[in-house]
Amino acid sequence: MEENNEKKLTELSQLGEFGLIDRITKDFEIKNDSTIFGVGDDAAVVSQRECELLITTDLLIEGIHFDLTYTPLKHLGYKAVAVNLSDVYAMNGTPKQITVSIGLSSRFSLEAIEELYAGIKLACNRYGVDLIGGDTSSSQKGLIISVTALGEAKKEDIVYRHGARENDLICVSGDLGGAFIGLQLLEREKLVFMGNPKVQPKFEERDYVLERQLKPEARGDVIAELKKLGVKPTAMIDISDGLSSELLHICERSQIGCQVYEERLPIDVQTIEASEEMNYDPTICAMNGGEDYELLFTVSIADFEKVKGNKLFSIIGHITAYGSGANLISRDGTSVPIIAQGWNSFAQ
Amino acid sequence: MEENNEKKLTELSQLGEFGLIDRITKDFEIKNDSTIFGVGDDAAVVSQRECELLITTDLLIEGIHFDLTYTPLKHLGYKAVAVNLSDVYAMNGTPKQITVSIGLSSRFSLEAIEELYAGIKLACNRYGVDLIGGDTSSSQKGLIISVTALGEAKKEDIVYRHGARENDLICVSGDLGGAFIGLQLLEREKLVFMGNPKVQPKFEERDYVLERQLKPEARGDVIAELKKLGVKPTAMIDISDGLSSELLHICERSQIGCQVYEERLPIDVQTIEASEEMNYDPTICAMNGGEDYELLFTVSIADFEKVKGNKLFSIIGHITAYGSGANLISRDGTSVPIIAQGWNSFAQ
């Protein structure tokens, strides 16, 4: 998909590593005062006087985390940045800088890499972050992307996973399960396409779930909204591996239990329709489908009036005492223990 | 080499991603006050009130940057950290924290990864840095290691590549070419071994150059020595791609020329012997062999008395006017233009 043979493409060996770095970084502007020196020396320099620094990193590997047969490189670049910024927001911080390292096999042309960096740049502009460094290398197989994000937060504003207390309300932003079912749709159409390349993919009225998978957003808007409401969550995590897995992280770190109501789970109508078409239970998609990059957070019951009825997030349950377990209350009132079905890349 | 079938090894799928993270990070202690929160949340938290923050990152890919047939995993872990810290020292800073992400194919056992992390831990202890985060993932092929290092420096102490001025002295720490010739030895013995696995490798009296390749050190001692001498370099870079390539970086960034003397190049006797044995010119090894991770720096001529005759570094030449080029003065007095022969991973 990244190879378009109609126009002449530039081989990376013509440019060399430094030529490539110059080419892909020249259009990035510095947007933050805290970025003292970006690309072009042994290390980047960042100033951080009044805030704490937040650091998070993700490694994305072709064939494991993404499939270039249906992932446009520009979307991939955007997503690689967004998923890291999501981790900074999940600490109640503001992302400021990123480094991006890439490993490339010889099948990638300069034009393909420029597409990837166009997506990285779009995300940098959308979220106001500076690209300040990285590394480029060849790889033996496929594309490897390693992103590290830096952010800032005042010490008293940082929200960890370990702060949830009994009776806190459990909230989740946006809706769940879309990214998972979007992936299943893409995988299905890929199989069809591989059987008969002339068949057109069936994606009618599925644009929302496809976008959830291919171009997720980091929920900085939710962080801003909470600040506006005067609400500091007691615990927070972003949903990368699935709601079940993240709930269990909060329970384990905070040494508490939780109760979540199936009927309260926010699921988009497209997610429901696509799930039913593909014989998935929408609740399972919402609980165990990963990559939604929504924020899961707990707030004190005293903040109920401030958070109720908000368009950006839903109250899905509450925190219970340690030892009571993590449970999903189904529509018929049955309590079902929540088990992490999150993605284990080593299991296959 | 990492697979030892005599004792039963633990498959990563038994542990899962979170089990693996717990296992490999549990023995790391926090050593720096600036590390507020390390592994175990969406992002790590670092405090940096009085200094600027330095950030650098490297991506190491099996088959491109290392060969596990002759690289012990413990050495590899150590080296992956050291080469990043080298970049922090090259800014005249002090490394404080690292993140380490790894991608692993299914052939790696838990025990193999523990070896890798034993080396990472050794480097963390040796250099006083904290492991504060990372990502673990499976890979389709081989081992991928992405390290990001954070360091600190007072704003007025930071040394960039762009500060060299005409008449400055050019200095280099340690000796050059050893890592390159060590690699050639390892590659030669690998070929012999592949032809006849019963042949024992010929490494007599080559321990120094092998160690230069397999377990390089970052020259924090040189930074400390310069501080003690009261010398702040005008420009500095670490030698990862070869002296020629790094000299050209300094010339380009500082907009100056340089003159380096062949007879002044510091080359260890083992490097000379191994070079001659393998029909390499030691000067070429010193100029163009990469991975020595020595520091190349320029100091004002006014500091000559302070830097002369130091055991930790050599004066190899001086900075000339912009436009005079970068030249090596050979033993017979001929001036030869310096051309970057540094490693271009895209060229093969």
C-alpha cells in the first residue's frame, strides 16, 4: 500500500541517515517555550521549572501492532503519537514534546516515510507538541516505530492509578469497543481481498469504527473539561488494553474493588451494529476490546453534581471495598467477575 | 546463544506482558531524588527544578546493530544503556533516568530477557541512573531495543556541537578504532565457526578490542575530569559513527574547518596489531570505525595548559577558518580531505 510505482520513488540509500533526518524533520516547528533545543545534537534540551516532567514510551511493530495492508502510513504516524499523548493525559498532564525513532526495511521509499511523518506532524500540530529527537535505522523486517512523549503537570495535579477510594464514582470518556470492532472489520475485508482482489471492501456506514481503529484521538479535551469543572480524579488510566484490564489495574494499584453496570457502558450505535453483523457481543467488545484510548477515571462521590450528565464521559459504576472483587452487573442483575482479557502479545 | 536447552526455560506466554514487566523491573532501585515515580503507571514522573533536562534516544535492532551469535545478552543490555548515556555526557550533562522498550520474538525465554536486564541493571548501577519506564512487546523477527535517556545540566554548562571557534584545540578521549576492529574479529571468527563449528575462535590477546565492541563505556569520567580542570569545551559530540563523521558534524554545525594530525590519533597497541593482522590500516580504523563512544570536543586555546598531557584525552588538532575544509595531515605531511565514511545503515 505504501508502494506506488506510478511515480518514481526515492530510495533511502540515496539520502543516507543524516539526509533522511534533515528531510523528515525540517518542516516541524517548535511550539513550546520549554523546548530549548530540539533535533540536531546528541540530545534535546527541555526546560521544566514549575512543573514535574511526565515521560511515557511505546514501541509499535509492523505485523504485531499494525498491518500496512489496510493502515495508511499517515494515519499510522498520527496514531503512534496520539497513543503516547494519551498516557500523558492519563496522568492529568499536558503533553509537550515527543521523540520518534523508526526502523525501516529497504522496501520503504522516502515518499512512504514522508507520509508517516505527515501524520506525525499533524498530530504534533493538533496537540501542540514538539518533535525534539529520535533515531533512524534500517530494520531486517518491516517498520518499527518507537515514540517517547514528555509532558508536564504540577505536582499536586498528577493523577496516578493508585488513588481510587471506596465509593468513588467510575467514569469513562467517549464510547468503547469501536476500535476493536473496526479492527475486526478491516481484518475481515483483508481476508476477502486476499481471496479475490477485485472485490470492493464492505465499509458502508462503518466510518466511525474504522476511524476509531485507524486514527484514535488522545482525550486532552476531557482533561480540559475536568479542569473546567474543578474536578481532580482520584485515579486515572487510559484504555489501551480494554476496560476490564484497566479496571483491574486501578483495583490492584488502589487496593480496592469495583462494580460496573453493563447498561451504563457507553457504546456507539455503529459499534453495536458492526458487532451484531460480525456476531460479537457489544458488551464483550466494550469490556475487552482494546485501543479505544478513552480515559477511565474515578472521582469522589462529592463531585457527583459536577460530573453528572456530561457529554464527554459517562458514570459506569463505583469503587467498592478491597476484597469484594471487580464485578460487572449485567442487565439482568447478575454479578459477573471481571477478568482481564486484555491483549497479551506473547500469547500467540 | 541465548538458548540453553539444558535447563527448562520459561516461555514468555506463561507470564504475559504485565508478568514480564513485574519480573524484569522488580530488582531496580531508584537512586536519584529527581525520580518521583518510575515504572507502574501511564507515565513516569521526573522533577527538574534547577537544571535543564537532556533527552536522547536510540533504537537497536537485531541483525542491524548487533549479532546474537557472538553478543552475550548481558553485554548487549549494558551497551544499549551506555550508548545512550554517552549522548548525555556529550552535552556535558549527567544522565539520571532511562526508559527501555523491547520487542521480542517467540524464541526468547524469560531467562534470556533476564540476562539482558541484568546488563541493563549493571549499567544503571555503574552510572547511577534509574530505569523509570518502557514498553514490552512481541516482535515478528528478532530482538528490538529502544532506550531513551534523560539527563540534566545547568543551562550554562550545556555544550552543543555548534560552539567550536577558529584556533580551538580538538581533543578526543581514550583511543579510537578498537570497537571497529573488534567487530571485524568477531565477524571473522563467526564465518570460521559457521564453516566448522568445532574450530575454537582465535581471540588470544584481543580482549581489549573485543570489549571495546561488546561492552563500551560512556565517558562520564572525562566529563568529571574536565569539570575538575575548570575547562568547559566549546563543542562536543560522542563518537558513534566514526571520528571523520563526527568532525564533519562539528564543522558543519559550528561553520568552521579543522585540521587533525594522523600522528596524534590515539590508537591502542591491540588495535594496531589486530588491524595489521586483518589487513586494515589502523588510521582508517581510527578515523572511520564507529562505536568507540569516546568524546570528541574542542577547547579554547586559552585552556591549553589545563588540558595538555592529560591521560584521559589527547589533543589531535585544531579548528581552522570556515572554508578551509576538514583535513587530515598524514605522517608525511600531506593534507587529505576528511570524508564521512560513517555507517549508513540504508546503504546495504
